[in-house]
Amino acid sequence: MVTRRSPTNGHDLPPQLQPRLTPAPVQKAGLDKRQAGHRARLALTPAQARLIDAQAHAARALWNLLHDWWTMLAKHQRTLAAADAAIRQARQEIDWLAVMPAQAAQAVLKTYFQAWKNCWQGRADPPTFKARFRAVMSVDIPQGRDLQITRVHRRWGMVNIPKVGRVRFRWTKDLPIGKKATDGNRITGARLVKDALGWHIAFRVQTLEAKPEPHPGPEVGIDVGVAVPLALSNGETYEHDEWTSSPDKPNAWLTKKEQATLLALERRAAHRKSFRKPGESTSNRLQTTYDQIRRLRARAKRRHQDWQHQTTTEIARTYGVIVVEDLTITNMVKSAKGTVENPGKNVAQKSGLNRSVNQEAWNRTVTMLTYKAARHGGTVYKVPAPGTSQRCSACGFTAPGSRESQAVFACKNAGCGWSGNADHNAARNILHLYRTGLVLVPAAGRAVVRRARRVKPATAR
């Protein structure tokens, strides 16, 4: 039997965590293996919803127990084999842990150990406890053969969930099932995820697709902003005027009626919260109000994601090289309130700007552009962000007062005097940095990932 060594001290993995000895699919020449996800809404009965809720709470509790067990043991005792034995014993002795399938429990162990590996390699912070109301409720189904997916008719399909039974889900995309399923095109697993709109299932789909030819399209630089979400170096812009935030409409992607409903719910939640004593649990009425607020905000997020998908798909199909700024959003949205000794200035204005920046979700736009450009044979590059808004794209002169307003740029160089749209000027500067070789992170057809803290950035090209 082929075994895999633990990266901690070399103990063999238990049989549940060993790789299955199945023949690897033969990859044909000119084809790329791709992993994609497809999310669909589940239509659950009240009994099915209670069963999945119980599994999700058991998975969260198992994570917390595993974290407590792992951190209390000595380093030489922290092995996957010992953790697997402890999990199997706990599922036999604790009834509410047994409601979760054994494969889902093994998935929790794998995810937890991967979280530590990400921490050791400097890609993430150490894993922590998962709070009951703040953690995302989810259950993993690691084996695709357990799903037994069938299509009922044009709008609905059926999927088998372990220890729950057959469940309907919304059919919005053709899946490789039945005769369409092959070694290269198949569903390898799924994850059940609960958000404010209910339970959803995210299928993990593996496909073999032809390698795209290099995109013959032109190069383009993109400047992101709040007033103009996406401004291209060729003068084009992508906006969402009907979903733009304003002082009268602080929450974008909601209609006026939904804005009024959200404001009323927030006031009701604040009023009911004022009667809660310190340490007292949240009442059912207050929790219901919180759920209604989450549903409205989740609806707004879906509308924004739909706009982002349509916009990034059009850009990826049109351009071969896409250049964006390497922005650090966390630094841009820091609060300006300061301290008691040194209070900040224009705190309310800065708070509104931070809210608008977070609503635009620029990093998510770049992530979508990256994988969609790769599918069409294009590439996404990142360039340094400082100075792109204050530099003249015609002569290269940089002056702090060149950007006279949000939309107007006027070069202060006496020998130039160029003026034009400020966002268009910044996009041209971004493209110019790429052409001069100042590229920081070439995505090269893969998702943008965070660099380890101890690894230096790539040299300029």
C-alpha cells in the first residue's frame, strides 16, 4: 500500500486520509485540466434544513475541539494519525458529533491541518476558534460519487446529501453527470454553504478544456475608482449609475424602497438591542431582525457580483493584456478617527469614502479578470500604484496639484499643458508602466495569491 508521510514527524496517515489508488486520467495533448466551482440554491424541507444545520454545527464544534486538542498537546504528539483516532473516538462517544458523516469529519481535519500549513508558510494567520454566530456554516462532501446527481427537468435537479437524503437544487448550468461524466470531466465533490439567503451547494467541477491560443487583442490599462468604477486607457468606462451610492443612498445596489426597509430594520435592531442587558443572549425577535438585514445585504452583494461578472467577461474577451494597479485596500480604508489625544479630521467623510471603497470590491474584480483572461488566452499584470493619478500621461511630469478635481486633470508643466479626464489619464499611466517593464505581479493565468511575508517581490522586468 502506498502511504504518505506526515509533514510533522513522519507518522503514516490513517487509511481514511490516504490517497485512493485509482488510475489517473489520461490527459490528452493540447488539453488543460481545470477546477471550477458552480453554486446552486437548495430547496430544503424544514426537516432537511434542521439536519443540515445540525451537521454544520457539528463541523464547527469539531473544528473547535480539534483546535483545543492540537494546541494543548506537545509538538511531537501533533500528528494526523493521532488526530484521526481522536475524531473517530469522539464520533463514537458523542451523539451530536455522529450526525456528521465520517467523510465530512475527515474534511474538517484536512482543512484544519492545511490552515496550519498556510500559517507556517507565511500565507495566513494561525487558525482560531469559530464563533457560533460569526462563522460561516458549511459542510463538506469530499467524494463526488456520493452526490448521485440527476436532472429532474429544465429548472430543477436532485442531489443526494449524506445522512439527509435526496434534495432539490436549482439547475442553472449543465453539469458533467451521467453519460457526460468521464475521467477528465466530472464532479469531484461539493460543499454545503449557508448564507443570509439560505443553504446552497457548491459543486467542484473538474474539466479538460483545450489550451487557449494567445489572445490577439490589444493592451489596456484599467484604473479603478468610486465615481467611475472602471476607466480604461482607451477612453472607455464601465459604470453602474443606477447602483451608485450617494449621501441620500449610502448603501449601493439597493433600490429606494429597499433602502427605506433597511434603515427601518437597522433602527428596530438598535432599539431592541438597547433593552438587552450585558451578557444576556440575543432574543428571537432581535435575531429575526438581524436575519432580515443580512438578507437585504446579501441581495445587494449578488447584484454587484452579477455586474462584475458581466463586465469582466466582456473585458477578458476584448483585450489580450490587462494591466491593473497593485492596491493595498486594507491601508486605503483605515479609519481617520485618531485617538483621544490626537483626534482625526473629516472622520465622517473618510468613513463614507471607506464604505464606498469596500462596496466596489476592487480585489474581487481583479480576481475575476485574472481567471477569465487566462481562459481566453490573455494575461493580467499588476504595476505599482503610487503616482498614477498625479503623473501626466503626455509628458510624464508629476505634480501634487495636477488633479484639480475628481474628473479633471491638468498638467502643471509649462511646456505641456495637457488636460483631460483624470481617470483616463491614470489608466494611460498604468499601461505605460507595464510597457516600460515595471511589472510587480504577473498573474500568468492563475489566481492572484498573497506572497509569503518573508519572500521578497519579484524584480522589475
